[in-house]
Amino acid sequence: MPRYKRLVDNIFPEDPEDGLVKANMEKLTFYALSAPEKLDRIGAYLSERLSRDVARHRYGYVCIAMEALDQLLMACHCQSINLFVESFLKMVRKLLESDKPSLQILGTNSFVKFANIEEDTPSYHRSYDFFVSRFSEMCHSSYEDPDIRTKIRMAGIKGLQGVVRKTVNDELQANIWDPQHMDKIVPSLLFNLQSGERTESRSPSPLQASEKEKESPVELTERCFRELLGRAAYGNIKNAVTPVLMHLDNHSLWEGKTFAVRCFKIIMYSIQSQHSHLVIQQLLGHLDANSKNSATVRAGIVEVLLEAAAIAASGSVGPTVLEVFNTLLRQLRLSVDYELTGSYDGSTNIGTKIIKAHEERQLQEAVIRTIGSFANTLPTYQRSEVMLFIMGKIPVPGVHLALPSTGSGPEGTRMIQIMLLKSLVQVTAGFQTTNMLTALPSSFLEPLLSFSLTEDPEVRLLVLQILLSLIDRHDNRPKFSNISIISDISVLKLKVDKCSRQDNLFMKKHGQQLYRHIYLGCKEQSSGRQHYETLFALLGLLSVELANEEVVVDLIRLALALQDLALSTDEGLPVFNRCAVHALAAAYLNLICQLTTVPAFCQHIHEVIEVRQKESPYLLPEDVFIENPKLPSSLEKVEGDVLFLQSKITEVLGGSGYNTDRLATPYVPQYTDEDRLSKRKSIGETISLQVEVESRNSPEKEERTPAEEITFETLKNAIVDSVGMEEQERERRRQVVEKFQKAPFEEIAAHCGARATLLQSKLNQIFEITIRPPPSPSGTISSGYGQNQSRSVPIYEMKFPDLCVY
């Protein structure tokens, strides 16, 4: 018998209870180190003995054989270890195939020890497919005894962890990130993670607990899952996350949200931060794939997105920022359509899934919150782009429908408007910029303000909230939450900075628009308490954030114009609205007078307020903006000392250097095309405007021609003609573009050449008329009638004296 066989036989005692013969084991180890070429034969012989002992159920000797293999494996790192490892893995496989849990656990423990050894030489032909499958199977063990079942599952988890450690950094091994392996490993880990759900995910840093601690399967699984994800490179993230999505789909785990959120918290904390956007993109793609699934499933995915975006707060939403918002806005539109049509395909056939409106509403709220969460992770310049992007998606009735509804009609358009404006409220929350002009370009501000003219009070309120968020840069907004008369505004602790040059330019460009929309907002009959409170906040923020001397004058004029609006009976405003506008003007003038710190101005405002408190408390906010307003039945005689006087205010502010001419001029809002689009302008206003324009254009001394009679037909024809002209202009532009796109180059060149020739000839004519001859170098031509006629001589033909030429 060869020596190595004798040495192997000597390590086994007569009674397996005695355990490994340590002295003989040391001799075997020394022999293996001295003659490494015998190592493979030692392994093969040990493997043969172990197989025989397993077959004969001599499990004591099996344990001794595995202990001997482990010790040899730990001691020997020579080049010939590869063949020994083959024998070792063959024996581990034999144990794992056994039905006895103790042998399975024994084999797993030996494999884990092997996995922690760093081999010096690469292996070209080793396969771990069996181990992945078997360990995954052990993770799903359904053994009757719960304690043994837990031990088998934990052994399976440790085995998978060992496979990952052994293969993940070895390029010569089978790629553990392949879908065939990931589809077994990840669901096995999630199954154990789910079986003992805990309330919160553990701290972001993996591998905190030492292996010696007594861990539950859930803790061990989480540690293993974190380690797996932590080792994932850029190209492997998709293969690691896809099985998670599939598992959550197959087991309907989106609806509960808790487990799905926990899984993705672990994922987001474990992967490298620069890969966060890949996970978010996969979630967005999965949301699109489930667009016809139930609202609770979609809401679960959106909730997970919300949490993931909060963790990826470093701004790593990835290169396709607008695509993220595009997907979320598309889901918002689909949800609105589903809610209104009652089915996922736009039809009302029997047999389609029943859609619950309240679930769709919950989904819409979740999407809006997620849009806000994503926006909060972005820098200011990207948030401005997102605001413009969302604004471009809001449908404007009669102008464009950027997000067309599939059969949900006008109500669908209105709901989409509201949802997208709510999204903008979320995006603009906490938005701060130093340069208002670049952050709020006309392409964003003008369409936003146009929505403040619509009849829908909810839309108007949302627009005002967006404006407040954009203008408030020093967190002054909460201080204007209630309209009240404050005798000393220092208690508000307002943060007021000096206006920058950019702020002055912004107000010069957009100030009149803002004043006009505030005025028209107060004029709306459907405006309620919230609208007036928000308008007051807007006036207050303009005063502390963007007001220079010129803006202060305009705001005072606006407040006085609001008082005149409330006095007017022509507008047909209800009593509440008229009292509310009076109260709003009083509260604002009380604020602005203290901000200007002109004593005489403050005195006049306080005198009027005191008179109102005694005689007309219904003209002050304390009696109007409460749950049950104390209003008179009618508002007829409002005059005398209860009114703020423009002449008095002009006089006192003029003494402090303010522009008296501008103050004395009553504020009149300018009407624009926006009123036509929002169907605000009445026929009476149209006529008065036309008459005013005619009176301005006609000179006073000229004899006036009789004004053309204006009838309904005249107005109708004017509108139709203008629409027809617009259509013709649009068609002409289309033809020009089409010509330049499709015509051959020679034709385009000839066309441009002809235009250039025509231009040159016209220029020549103009020069012929304008060039006059100089006095001496050019002569004069005597006409046949004896008169001297000037002749135009081009400069290049003029003859200059030699002394004048350099």
C-alpha cells in the first residue's frame, strides 16, 4: 500500500466518537506539504473513503474525512491544489445531495471555508452551477421541524454567499451575474428576507455584524444581499435588479408597499452611488410595463420610486432627467383617462377590469409626490428645465393639447391641467434662485399667468401657489398666511434684502403682467377666502422680495384700484367679494405703509382703519376672512372717511420723494390676447376699447367721421377674419418650409439670387436719389432750359486734387 494511503488511513480512529487523530493528521499535512504532487491522490483517496462511508451510513467517519479535507485545504496553497479542489468539491457535492440535513449543513460549512481561501492559481474548468441550484433549493427548504428548517435555510444562504465570493472577482469562472444564476440567487434571498419581515431596513453600511454573532435568517439574508449588490459593477446592475422586480410581481408584493420599499432601500444603500440612476430607470421601465395593471400595483411602484429618489439625493437621477418626468407625467395622464373612462382600453365593454376611482386618485397623489421628490434632488438650472417641460405638457383649451386625453373629453383636460399644476406646485416648493430672469423666462411665466384667467377656481389657486413658491426666496411666505391688520409688522420678523439689478429688470419686464393678474384675480366672482389670502401673500412677497421705489408706487396704485373695483357696482360682484377686496386692500396698505416708513402715510392708513373698525368692520379682514363672515345684506354707501384717498396718499408720499405724477394716475389693467383666449372679454369691453383706440388715433382738430355701427355680426366677422388670416399665414409658412426642404438646390439658389438682385437694384435706386455731388470735383450739367441740374457722381468716379490723395 502506498505511503499516502497509509497516512490517510491512520487519521481515522477505531471509534469515530474519538474524532480525528491529531498526531497522524499532522503527519499527513507535513507529507502533503513536502510532496505536493501527491496532494491530488490524497484527495482522491479521501473522496473514495467518504463516498463509501456515506453509502454505509457511517456518518462519524464522514465528519472526520471532511475535517481532514478542510485542514489540508487551509494548509496547502501549492500549484497542484486545483486537482485536490476537484476531489474536495466532489465530496461536498456528495454531502449536499444527501437527504440528511446534518450532512447538507456539514457540506455547506466546508464549502464556505473553501470560499474564503484565495487561490494562487486560476481554474479553467471548475463549475459552480450545481452549487447555485442546490443552495437556492436549501434556501426554500420546507423541512417539518422548524429549527432544522431554519438551519438548512441559513446554510443555503451562507452557501450562496460563498459562491458569490468565490466567483464574483474571478473572470475565468462562470459569470455569476448571468440571468440564469441571478434568477435563482436573488429570489432565494428575497424569500428569506420576506419570511421574517422587520419594520425598518438596517443602516446603509453592509457587513457591520460579525459572522460570529447569532443571526436570524433575515439578518443573514440582508447581509448577504447587501454584499452581492455591493459587488455589482455598472453592467451587472440590471441583471441583479430584474429578478427583484419579477419576484415582487409574481408574489403581488407591490400592493403592500412595505416589503417592496424595504427591498429597494437595501438596493439603493448597497450599490455604488454612481449607479443609482440605473435602478431608477429600471423602476420607470417597470412602471411603464405595468401601465395597464391595477392602480394599487402602479401606486406601489411609484411609492418605491419616491423612496429611491430620496436616497439618490446626490443628484444622480442620471443623464435622462426629462425622461424620468416624462414617464411620470404619462402615468398621470393614463390614470386620469382610466378614472374617467372606467377601463384600461378606453372602451366600456363588459368584462374589462373594474377601475376604482379612489385608487386612481391615490396613485395620482403618489405620482405628484414622486415628481416633487425627484425635483428636489436636482440643481436649480435643471429644476428650471423641468418646470418648463411640465408647463409645455399642460393642455390649454383652444390653443394646444400637449397631453391629449383618450376619450375623456373636457373633464379629462381639466383634470390633467389640475394634476400637472399640482406637480408644478411640488417642483417649485423650496425653489430658490438669485436671478429671477433666467429662472423664470417668459416662455414659462406667460403661459402660467394665462391660467390665472380661467374660470376654474381650483386652477387659479394652484397658479397663485406656484407664483408664491417662485417669488419667496427668504421663507417669508408663512408670515403672510393669514390676512389681518397688524399694528406693528416687526413681530412678523420679515427678511428683507435690497433689490438686485436682476430683480429690478425682472419687475420692469413682468411687473405689469403680475399686477394685472392680481387685479383680475380679485375681480373673479368664483374667488373664495383661500384665493384672497393667497393674493394677499403674493402682494406681500412682491413688496419684500422684489420691490424698489417704482414697484412700491405701482403696488400702492394697484391697492387703490382694488378699492375702486370693490366700490364699483358695474362688475356685479357679490357682497362677500366686494367686502373681501376692501379688506384685502386695507390689509395690504397697512403692510406697505409700514414697509415704506413714511409717518404721514402710516397715519392716514391707520386713521381710515380706525374709522372702519368703528363704523364698517365688514371692510376689514377680521370680519370677512372667518368661517362665518359678518357681512351686511348690501353694500351701497361706502364713502367718506372709510376710504383710502389717492390724493392724500399722493400728497404725503410726494413729500418723501416718491413719483407724484405716477401716484396720482389711477391704475388701469391692460387687456391683451390672453383675455381673448380665456374668453374673459365682454362685448361691452370690446366696444369701449375700440372707441378708446379711435379717440386716441384721431387728432382733436380734425372733424370726426361718424363711427361705424358695431353689431354682433360685425364682431363675429372680425373674429372669423382674424382666424382666417392666421390660417393663411400658417399655410404660407408651411409652404415656405416645405419648399426649402424638398426643392432642388439649383432652384433654391436661383430664388435667393433673384431676391439678392432685386435688393441690389432697389439699393442702387436709393443711392442714386440720396448721393449729392460735392462742390468742386464734380461739375454741373446745364439743362436745356438754362437751369443748373445736379448730377450724382459715385465716389469712385470723383477726381480729387493730387494734394488730397495719400
